Amino acid sequence: MTKEEHPYQSFFYKIEPALESKLEEFEMMGYGKATKESLWMFLTKKKWKKPKDTIRLHEIVNDILRVKPGDYMNFETVEAFRSPNWFSDINEDELNELLRPKK
């Protein structure tokens, strides 16, 4: 296990059906297209921030199936704000030109 790897990473491929089921539920509820990786990141950074030493597979599946779409979307929103500024390499004049209304 690498320094950055979550202790539950070994379960990822075993619980893929549960992740896919949750993603389908999100899509049916109109929450757009999420990915297994982004849902996994939500779980590891939020739900399993403090992992248990002994956790069972059914506990992990239960946690996945209990994720609320609003909690996941709030996490994604915060992560988007934490991402690097897309316009950091554009100077201010170029950015103003892009934002100026067309005549």
C-alpha cells in the first residue's frame, strides 16, 4: 500500500457493483453523470476519513448504498472550487476580451 492509498483500496474492485448501482441511482434522480472514481474519492475523503482497523465488506457496501446525492454533490462542488484556476495562465486583458459582450 502506498503512502497515499486508502486502507480500503483493496475492496475497490470487489464493490464495483455497489458503486455502479449508486451511480445509476444518481442518474435516475437527475444528478448528472458521476464516476466510480469520484464517488470513491468522496467515500475515502469524507465517509471513511478515519478508517476502521477491521471493516467487513458488507459495511463498505452499506456505506456506499447509503450515500445521499446531496452530500456527494456538495463534496464535488467544494472539490471544484479547490481545483486550480483554469485562467491562471491568461493575462487580465485577454480574460476581459473573452468576457466582453459581442456587439
